[in-house]
Amino acid sequence: MTPAIKTWLAEQVPGQPLLILAARAGRADVLDYLLAQGPDLNLCDAYGNNALWAACYAESEECITLLLQAGLDIDFQNPSGATALIYAASSGKTEVVRQLLAAGARRDLSTQDDFTALDLAANLQCLRLLR
């Protein structure tokens, strides 16, 4: 463990899901370290979102890649049915949408309100990618 990782870990609030916190912070170094420890990949935050969602929030290509390589479900749906792709499209995170689609994310999944990523695309670039 590097000093930077040790410091980051020491600064976190005990009891919080470190995998999700590292992904949300875009800390690929910490995430890589945590993944090597064999964490529970099914961990979710208080809203039912997993570490992939957090990495998409951070727009961290490296964190997204690490999580997918570790076996995190690219099509995991939170309690409202939203996937990381739906979130990214609805937030206008074009490069994240591009990365998730290239990694095989399903475009046809929908939320409980029956909205797909295409329905919720926040910008023209995301719309074009999803078509």
C-alpha cells in the first residue's frame, strides 16, 4: 500500500463503503488496491447504487474499466431500475456512455417508469450514441 492510498483510506469515515467512495472520487489507485483485497462487488450505497454508478459519476474511465474487469455487473439496476448507462445518458456524460456501450451495456433496460437511456439522453451526443 502506497502512502497516498494509506492517507486516503485513513481520511474516510468508518463504516462507509470504501469501494464506492474510491470510485466516486475517481481514485483508480485506491480502487485497484481495494479490488485486489477481494471486496464484495455487490455493495451499494444508501440509494442502492453500486461502485460502477459512482465511477460514472466521477467520469473516471480508469475506474470504470477496473470495476468491469473485476466483474461488476454492467447492467445492475438500482431500486428505481436505473442502470449506470441510464444515469450517464441522463446526466449528459457522453464519454461514459461511449465507454459503457463499448463494454456491452444493454440499451434496452428501463427504469420502473419505463424510461430507457435513449429516452433520458440529456444531450445530442448521448442521443446519437444510443441510437
